[in-house]
Amino acid sequence: MPTTIDIENAKQIRQPMDVLITMQVPDDDISLTFSGYTSTAKVADGVLAQKSWPMRTLADLQGNGFSLGGSAVLYDPSTSASATNGKLGVRGNVGQPVSLTVTGDQTITGLTLLVTGAESVTYNGGTHAVDAGRVSFLVGAISALLTLTPSAADTRIQVSYVETGSEIRITNDDLISCIVSLRSDLSVVDPTLPESELNIEAYNDIDISAAVANIPEDTPIYYRAGYDNDMSPARRFYVSGQITWADNVLSIHAVDAVHFLDTELSPAYLTDLYSDTPELAPLVVMRVLRKMGLISSTPYNPASLKKGGANKEVVFIPKGVTLREIIAELSNVFRFRDIPAAYLRSEIDQSKRNYVFSYVDAGEPRVMTTNPSGSRIIKEEDCADIKKQIEQPISKITYKRNPVTSFNGEVGLYSVLYDGVPSGSAQILKGNGVFLSLDDYVFCFLIGQKSDEIDPTSSYKYEPLVPPYNLGQYVTTPSFSNATDLLYGVSDVYPVFTGDTKNGELRNENPIYSQVVPWTVRYDTAWFRWTSLTALWNWLTSRGFIGKDDTYFSTDIIGYKLNIEESEITVSNNVNNGREVALSGPLMGRSFFWSSETSRGEEAFPAYGLAEMLKRSNITGSFTWKGDPRMQPRDVVNFHRLDGTVEKITIETITLKHEGGGTTAEITYRKGVV
Amino acid sequence: MAWITPVTDRTSGSAMMTYEDMNRITGNIGFLYDLCRSDGITIAGSRISKTEWTQNDIITVSDWSNLLTCLGNARNAVGYIATDPTYLMTWDNINEVEKQTQAVYSIINAYDNLPRMNHWVGDPYYAGDPINAGGRYE
């Protein structure tokens, strides 16, 4: 059934949309005192800070009197306020204003009052309407003299609660412009997780410069638009930079939650991984997804893999990578099926587990799939500034490789996955895949085998490779005790070992993150495989990673930063200048993360996701449309062309502009379903 | 102030108590005081203190206490025996207040309408006793 927005959108000229922007301004640490109400109050105890204490129902004859149901009590001045007795608050004379002075122990940014019988509150020359028993306004001073105006001649103003903090509320009445820039990145190469923005300018004829100066960054602000009975879902942004007020104009800049992800994954951040211990999927990924709220927060802790149990894990933790980068990666290569079903939130359709998932914040975080329904229709005849662009055919992708140049002419990195059997030998498969911009964000995880991996008597040991590095030699068939283990990766990694020089052992302890020695190319590069612990030990010692004393200590191992450069790969016929082309090619082995569950030869993850990326169209475009506040980047739209054809497009960015009483949207897109 | 017929037919808690109700109740109690005094009936205490109510008023414990005292004095003056109403602001309690004012008023009125009775003012009437004009107490 079409909603009001749908009906209005279908019109040639629709009714102007309502815009509602609200922001809660917190002031949690301020203590308030109340005074100056006695002369204007009929009865009062001045108890206004105890929100949970009920207002005592008095035998009050205001208006139509009081109900004889027994709840009203006779006023007894000797009854003190309490949670049991209730409180009086401040109650004025019928039809008369009430004065109240609120004083803080520090500057009050804003106040919120719960009040009945009042139409408005006046402070410092500004009048603020009471709405549904609540009024909120900015103060920006230590003390505020408030005057409450009654709503009717026969009713009594009753102030029940005053708290610090306020709400900034901007509607069409105040709005000069509201520009909502919602972004995704549908690039073929190196897509990012872009930030969305909200920019507001609004009239405000009260000088609130002092108050807004106290509003901290990251204060949530909400945007909605639509019509009276059909407003879009609220998008939540966070104040970025200083809110300003000048020349009666309030200016606010806010961004979505993506910027919170701009933190490098730290050991501290990851310490709780071991309390969760996911079984198959990479732990960091799970952690990130959980943080994003995409998977269940219920810990999954199978006894066979629990911390401290016999089946320890080896986890290699990425270094120098932010959550945002990880999620950007995940948004393009990660399949739902790489998450164990037990983790998926119930609302994620299990039947779509083979889809690549995409994450868009845009103030209203959503997980999208590769096959979203394209139910929304946009007609070209309703659009302006229509542009269509064809990216230069991506005839080649250049990879940087440095300093590892001894790959014997092979392009890219060999990554290895093994497709094993429950026990016995397992074959390591060689991939001939490629990496995209490895130098910025490559990392990997090694999910340890289920046996105690650094047992000197075990065959699962590392051995450093000796230059010249020739990855071909590592296509081998080591013996593993459990074929569900995944053992190989390349990255900058953190240690999980403790060395004991006394007896020459490396012991697997719980991860020690405190002594991280960044590994860079100036040291060396090395590959390891599970052969000889002694060799590893020697290698570490020779490089100075393990000292000569007899104390326990931690160290980095397998520090590796892979840079591949000046090598080219042709990924498709590249002469289709001006035509839509789909890129394709083997994309095995991007050492991002692996799940042993899904590591199956050349179809192994993440090749699937990367291959999907290269299928993206090279045709992009843009147009201006009337706009719909419910739209989200990555929405798929049926674009009805003037020639009668219908083109499926995926929206990359939307810039909604509410200004001058109207709404428009500048939209960019990539052809097809991304 | 004239006598106003009391309202005694409230049937539920949805009934409202307004300033007009309070004006009627307290006015009637004051009226009973004045009537006793004018009829030479001895009535204890003072006249009810507050008989003019507005929407700005909130009934206090003190107000209600005075109301009940004056009502009791009026009952005693005519020998009408009944239980004191309570301090609860419930429909049945307010009905009882107004019923008692009506009862006292009826007794005085009945007495006034008799040419002569052997009943001495001050002899007890009990709640529920019929107030029969022409009745005779020996």
C-alpha cells in the first residue's frame, strides 16, 4: 500500500516535505538548585530534580476539578516530599505565570522541563513552546530565570521536573537548508567505506552562541523528513566540529558513525577475543561484525575450542589496520556464508548466505546483499542534469611489488589454502591470485590447529625461508593432525609465542601483545612453514628477535609487509573503449582472512567476493531527482529511461537538499546490481 | 446565602469535584449554622470558615477538618446521629457529606413546619429515622 511519501512522489509537483532535526544536548554532571518560585506559586516544595518521585495528586479545583476516584488527597503542608509521599514540585495560581530560577554549579548548556498547564517558557528573551508536557531549550549560563506562561485561564502550571540537557529541534519553520550527503563506494578497485554527512543551517533569533559552544563533538543528532503521518526513519549522525551561531543562523555539521571506526585495531581492543573463541571464522572479523551489531552478541564458545583448553588457537592479529578499512574490505568480499549460521542475526535471510554483504552506515546502518530488490522506480522524465559516464576500460591493474621481486615472474602473491581431510595429510593448494593495493591494508589471520601448536615434539613448526624467496617451493604437502586448520598467511602480524632461551623452546602462551616490534621491509621478509621449530628459533635469534638471556619474553615473528609493484596483469580484453566491460580473472588468494570452512580450492573465499567486484559495470552516471529521504546508498532502483528501457542501477551516493521549501536529490550510481 | 439542594447521587469515581460543589457543600453547612441560630437552636462552634471557592483553590486538610467539624456541630444541634464522613476524596464519601447536610436541613425544616411537637429539640434522631411532619414524640 503506497504511503504518503509514495503518493506525493508520484505527483508532478508534490507537497513540500517536513524536515525534523532533533539533538539532545547532554549536561549530565551539573547539579541544579531551584529558587524564586515562592511568590508565584500556589503550593510548592521545590523538589524538581527527583524524576522518579511522582507528583502528588491534590484535591485541586482547577479547571473541571478533580476525580473522586480516591486518588486525590487533601493538601497537607506538613507532608514532606518523598518517593512514597510524592512531591509538589512548583504549582502556580490558576491562569497565572510562574517564575523559577534554576542555578547550576557550572554553566548550564541547556534545560529540559516537564510541565503541565503551561504554554511556553521564556528565557532570556526567547520563548520556547511546551510540547506534550515537555520543553527544552539552550541556556549557556550558570543561572537561568524562567517565566512559564499558562496555557489557559482556568488551569494551573505545574512544574514536576527540571533536568540539565536540552533538545535542539529544527523544523521547516527554522530551516534555511539541510543537506544530507549519504555515501557508499561502488568502485571496482579499492572501494572505501565513506563517511556520510549532515549539514544544517537554521534561523534562531536568540543568541545561543554561549550554549552551543558547550555542545561536545559526537553529540547525536537525528534527521527525519517526510509528511505528517509518514516520516522517514530517523538517521542518526554525530556532531562534528563546533556548532556555531552567528547573525541569527545556527550552523551544524555532523557525520555518521563511520568515523568511530577510524581506530587501529589494538591489542587491547582484541583482548576479549579469547573469551569468545569463535570456531571457524576469523576472530577479528567476528569481533568487528559483533561490534557493528550484525551478528549475535551471544558468545559462542564450544568446549572443544575454549580458551585454555587443549585446543588452543593461534591468532595473528592485523597491525596498522583500522576497523574502517576492515569493514570496507568486508563490504566487498565477505559472504554471509563465511559467518557461522549461529552468529547471524535472525533477520538476515539464511537463504542469501552466498551473497556478498555490504555495509552502509548513512546514519541508518544497514547490511545489504548483492541482490537487493529493485522495487523503487525513478523515471528519467522526472530527472534533470542526467549524465552517463563510462569509465575507461580497466585494461590493466598495476600492482606494486617491493621489495619481494623474486617471485620468478609470477604475478601476485601465492596464497595457500588447503583443502584437507579430517586427518592425515592435507594438500596445500597454490593459488595464482593477485592482490589489490596490498601495501595499505593487507593482513591475515592464521587460525591455529586444534592441537597444541607449539609443542616442540610436534611437527607443526615454523621454518623461515631463506632467500631467494621462491614460493613455488612451498607448495607442499605437510602433515596435519586436523584438516580443519588453516595454517598459512602473509602479513604484518603480532606474536603469540613466548620464547624460553634456556631450553630452546618456544611456548605457546596466551597472546602477549605488550611487546610489539613492528616489522618492516628494512629488516627482512620471510615466509614460514610448519617444519622445524628449531630452525625458526635459530632464525629469530639470528635476527635479534630473541635475546640470549634466559628469561621469558615475547617477540614478533613473521613480520611481513608485502609490497608488490611494477608488475602488470591484464584482466580482460581491454580494447572495448567506451563499452561496458566486465572484468574477470582468477583472483585466488587474497590473504585477507580465511575460514577453513570455506576454503575450498580456487573457489575459496575471498576469491568469490573479489570476482564479484570485477563484475561491476564500468558505467556510472548521475542525475538530479526530487528525492526520497528513505533512500539509502546501495539501494537498487529501476531507472525508466526515456526510450522505454528499464535499467537497473545501484545508488552510490545521494545528496538530499532541503532548502527554499523544496527537496531535491543529486544521485550518483553504478549500472547494475552491485 | 440560600440553601442549595445537595447532590447525593454520585455513583462512581469518575464523578468530579469542582469548586461549585465545594461552594454548595460549605455554603449549605454555613446555611445550617445560620438556620439553627435564627431558629433558636443551640449549635456549637463557629460558622464554617470558608464558603467561597474558586478554581484556584486546593482543598487542604485544614479546610476539610473544619468542614467536618461544622457538619458534626449541625448534626448535634438537631440530634441527628450519624457517622462522621472521612477525609477521603471519594464519590461515596462526598455523597455522605451532602446526605448529612440534607438530613439536618430536613429535620430543622420539619420542626419548623410543625405547629407544635412534644419532641424536644436535642432528642436524638438516628440516621434512617423517617422525618415525618405531624409525627409526635411523647
